[in-house]
Amino acid sequence: MTDLFGDNLADLQDFLAFFVVAVILTIIFVGVYSTVTRHNEIKLIKEKSTAAAIAFSGSLIGFAMPLASAMMNSVTILEMVVWGVIALIVQIVVYLLVRLPMPRISERITANEVAAGIWLGATSLVGGILNAASMTT
């Protein structure tokens, strides 16, 4: 019985460590992503911009999916951090790639053009799905 409690306590410590680091990585992602984009997502969302909310939600989920995949497949926290940084970079690259066919995407999101928000959010999700799947091989 004592071994069972001890094992569960060790599992809880691992859970807490991975979870806290994942939250920190997510906060870092929000800061970095918001700095790289030419529009202020949080400000626009506070102003009830649907386009910004859709775009930012897609990028946040697009980051969280590969981060979750990294958490499930990593043996150490350092390994998870490395893959989390890669997930962050992929989301930044997706944003930069989206700007190629639509160079004024940030201005359009700032103007609350929902189509632009959906386009950026969807491409961010696709990038995250492909990234997460790539981490499982």
C-alpha cells in the first residue's frame, strides 16, 4: 500500500513539473507571438474583434497541440522544452508564410475582417496538426 502511494506521489510530481513548464511555455508563446505579429491580439480581443479572436485562438491551439504531443512523447522536461520551442517557431513561420499571399493580414485583422482571421487561424491549426503529428514519429 505504501509503494502505491509513493508511486502516485512521484507521478504527481512529474505531472506538476510537466504541467507548470507547459504553462510557462504557453505564456512565452503568447508573448513572442504577440510581439512578432503586426497587430495586438489581446487589445483587439478586448475590443471584441472576432477576427483577432479567431486568428489568435487558432495560433494558440496550433501551439498547444504539438506541445501536448511533446509532453506525451518526452522522457524529460528538457526534451519537452526543446520540442515546445520548435512548436513556437513553427507557429511564427506559419504567420510569416500566411503574409506571403496576404501581406496585409495584420491590417485586415485589425479592421476586424473575419475572413482574414479565419484564414490565419485555420493555417495556424494546420501547422500545429502537422507539427504535432511529426513529433510522434
